[in-house]
Amino acid sequence: MFHTSPETAHDFAKWFFRRKYLWWLASFRYSVRDPRLHLKLGKLDLPNPVGLAAGYDKNCEMLDSLFRLGFGYLTLGTVTLNPREGNPKPRIWRCPSNALINSMGLPNKGTKAIAQHLSKKRSAGGPVILSISGLSSEEFLECYRRMEPLADGVELNISTPNTVGVRIFQEPEMLTSLLRGINEARASSKPVWVKLPPYFDDGQREKVHRLIDACVAAHVEGLTCANTKLVNEPRASIGTGGLSGPPIFKDMLRIVADTYQYTHGKIPINACGGVSSGLDAWTAFQAGASSVQVYTALVYHGPGIISRINRQLLRLLTDAKLNSLSEIIGTKNN
């Protein structure tokens, strides 16, 4: 598949994942079951701490097959109220060091079509989190109202670098207003997470801290740190893209540790950015994460990467003579 374009390869993978009968045996090969991997992520019980990051299954069509790869939870989408074509192709590129740059622009089929996918009966797995977004508060809130009943939780994507309109919610006042509306629209106790943008200087850090303040005040149940890194990309129609994979791993660790310290460890953090091994995940937990999310590593290392991460975590627990990953969360900040 690496002889084709990245988006063609992704379409090819989707074709396979949508055929559940091809994957029913995968759970015997890829599933890693051990009580030491179980974690409580706020209100959610995770069979293991490795989740799928938003963006891989944009239209929520592959969740049964993806769970058979051994994920502890799936973040699906990002879903918007109405269908979006996204930015013109080409809009995703492979880079050295097993990295990707994408300038997708949130392509998806919209809430009506995606709701039909999610309403179908699915086999047992972990929690399903829906990533949603919007270009206005009204769009965001209506998307939330339609999709929240179909998921175990919702992740608000306010940080995509490839859709300019979404960035208005990176203003603390706009995020506060949005979260107020979300809380008024909530029909259940299902958790709400917010996916934060990365930051690279003191000014950006201070602004993200104000966003975290808004999340804490609104009783958000989780923070995902962080989205892809905005980089210049002359091949993209908008001139920029989001960098993912190992090159952003150290920045992700820095942001997770800083967020853990800033919140005094009182809000769960999902580490998203460059995790591709059990040691990477272990280091993220030590920095303060309660779960890790994987996308780019799945592209480069294939469907066995989730089981390899979980098995490596079990070996590290054995070596450390620990019974639970919760015992190491935030230990590098102590």
C-alpha cells in the first residue's frame, strides 16, 4: 500500500475494515486481556488504555473491526453537522521518521449519514467516543445534540489546524460559551472531553491554560493533549498542514506533564501524539496521561501495533513489580 498515495492506501484499508467477516478471527491474535491493563478514565471503564485517535474512521464505519485489533476505546470522527468534502486533494503526505502531514479539512458524511452507521448493532468492545466539531456555536451544539445519544462520550475538537473556522473556539471566551451550551444540551452523564491545541512558547502556553480553566469550570471530564502541529506545507491547497507521528512525541510529553501539573492531576488526560511503542505509552503515563491515543503508528506499523503496545506495557509492569498502570500516572511530576 505504500506504493500508492496515502489517501488511496487509507481507502484500501477502509475497504478491508468494513468487511467484518474478515476480522472476526483477529481478536484471537490481537486481543490482550489482563486486569493490570484495566483503567478507570473518569466515568469510563477501559479494558486497556490504548485508544484510537480521531481521524482514522471519520464516518464511523469500521468500529467492529477496529475493536478486534485490541483497542481499549475508539475515538471516531471528526463529525460535523453537515457533510464536508474537506480540502482539495492531495491533502496527506508521508514524511521521514514515520510521520504524516495532513491537510484534510474535516471531510465526513455529516450527522445524518453517520447516525445511521452508529445505530446499527455492533459487537461488544470498549467505549466509543465521538469527535465532533463545528464552524459556529450553533453548528457545534446541534451536532452534539444529534450525536451524543449514539456514543459513550464526546470529544470536542476545537484544535484542528486545517479548518480555520474551528479556531474561534481557541479563544477562552468562545470556548466558555460553547461549553455552557453543551452543558445545557446534555441529556445524560456521558463524559465530554476537549481536544486542546499544542503550544510552543509562553504566550501560547498561557492561552491554552485559559482554555483549561474554561474546561475545569465547565466540569469537562477529560482533556486530549494534543492535536497535530501546524506546519507550512506548500503542497497543500491552504499552504499548511498538521504534523503527526514521532516528531511531535516530545512536545506531547511536555504538554501532558504541564497540563497534569496545572490541573493538579484532577482531570484525566489522553496523550495523543507520536506514541508507537509500549515504552512511549509508559513514558506518557509517567508524565500524567490516563490513556494514549494512536493513529500514525497504526499506518506505519500495521494492525499488530496495539497488541504490541499492550504486551510491552505488561512487561514493564512486571519489571516494575506493579499491579496497575494507575500506579505510575504522573510519577515523573512528583
